[in-house]
Amino acid sequence: MKGDVQSMSRHRKNCQSESAVCPRCGQAGRAVSEETVGSLVTDQAAAKLGRMSGFWFCPTANCGVVYFRAGSGEWVSQEEVRVTVFQKSADPKRLVCYCFGHSVEAVQSKVRAGGGSRILEDIKSRCARGLDDCEHTNPQGSCCLGNVQRVFREVSGGKGAEGSCGCCHGDVE
């Protein structure tokens, strides 16, 4: 229980409305925990950075920065992250749900076959059972359901898959 409370506290801290701007693209970033950065950067990047705290995630698609430390000039590129970042790639094989291995291609295929809601329900159900680990697996450091819903809407012409995911405490992009 104590770990759950600490995790929720970090989660709330990451959800604060404060923001910093990416040094490359100038867009607002999103705070990520040191656990997220530490879990996902390569060993070489970790050695270069030293401490993993104080980083922000840049969600801008055409920006080469994944994580940056505001005002320091330090940043991490896609090449320095262990996984392909959903927001930074157009590859249909990239993951949209890092915890449970759902790719963009798989979501698109299920939606076209009329079963897209099953993927959404699967993710929600697993999250409700505490099987998710977004802070350590998803480069944005938070729940993927907003991204999954976005892929769903793109394929279905903007229909369905709306609303809160119910697993990320309102933390959906």
C-alpha cells in the first residue's frame, strides 16, 4: 500500500499544470518521473545525464527531442531511448500501448474489423487489475489510453472511443 501511495503522489506531481518548453521546438513539455527516464534511456545516455530527475517529455512529432531538462541544455533524442516513441514515429508497428504490447497496426486492424473496443476494454481491464506499469514502460510516463483512443478515432473517422479510460486517473492526452 505504501508503494501505491508513493506512486500516486509521483503521478499527481507529473500531472501538474506547470510546463517547460522544449529547447528544440519551443512546444510545452510534460513532466516525467525519474523512474520513466531511468527505465527508458540507453546506458550511454544515462551515463551522460547522471541524475534522471527534472526531465520533461516533448510530444511534438517532428522534434528530435524526447526528454529535456528545462534551462540546462540537456536533452535525450529518440536514438537514446530504448523504445520507439509513439508520438515521434509514423511506423505502424510502433507500440501505442507499451504495457500490454498493442501496436498501432494491431489497433487499426481491430478497429477496421469492428473489434477496436475489445482492445480498449482489454487495456482498461488490465489497468483496473493493477497490471499496468506506464511510468516505467511508456516514454510519456503516463497512461496510453488517450493515444489508443486517438488511433481508434483516426481509423473510425472520429467515431467512438471517447471518454476517460478509467485507469489513469484522468491522465489522458
